[in-house]
Amino acid sequence: MTPTNHDFDCQACGACCSYSPEWPRFSTEVDADLDRIPEKFVAADLSGMRCDGARCSALVGYVGIATACAVYALRPEVCRACVPGGDDCLMARRGLGLDGVVASASAAPTRTASERG
Ligand code: SF4
Ligand code: SF4
């Protein structure tokens, strides 16, 4: 069965947030919005989110089990553009070995594409 958006639960995933240190880069954000992101989560060269290895420092929890974004309301545009079931999402999930994992009916509330994007 081909997964649909409703099969992906971002709060039980976090793959796109831990896929690559090149991922959560700043792009079209305005400075005023970037200034609201706590400094501890921002890369030293201000190019994007600070990562520990491939994982964004703002990601909380355990990838593939339970995750959250510590700066969700302030997250960069690239994070908003990554929607569950989209190409970037599928690439990240494949990279983390989560491509065959779908949310169960009893899982935590699913973050929808509109909430994510
Ligand atoms: S957008 Fe996709 S890869 Fe990112 S957290 Fe949600 S389900 Fe996982
Ligand atoms: S800022 Fe939030 S949504 Fe974006 S990569 Fe980091 S943890 Fe994920």
C-alpha cells in the first residue's frame, strides 16, 4: 500500500530534522524572525540551525519514536516546506530507515501537512 500523508506522524518521526547538517539552513526568513530563535540553536556562522552531527539541535526526543521541535513556531522555511509524504520527507525517512514505518492508530496526534507547512 502506498503511504498517504495521514500515514506519517511527525511526532513519531523526526527524520528530516536529523538527516543532514546541511538541511536546516536559513533561506528566505527575515532577520526579525531569525532573531527570535534562541542563540543556542543557531549555527555559529548564522547559516542555519546548529546541528550535532546530522541532527538539528532543536530536535527533542528519539527519532522514529517520539520527537518534537523546540522552536516549532519559529522554525526555518525549509522545515515548513517539508510536508509529510513529500519528496524531502520520503528521502529523509529512507535515509533514517523509516521508509516502511507508518503511524499506528494509537500513536500520538499526527502533525498534519498544514500544521507542518
Ligand atoms: S515531514 Fe516527514 S520526515 Fe519530517 S518529521 Fe514529518 S514524517 Fe518525518
Ligand atoms: S528547526 Fe525544528 S523542524 Fe527544523 S530541523 Fe530543527 S527540529 Fe526540525
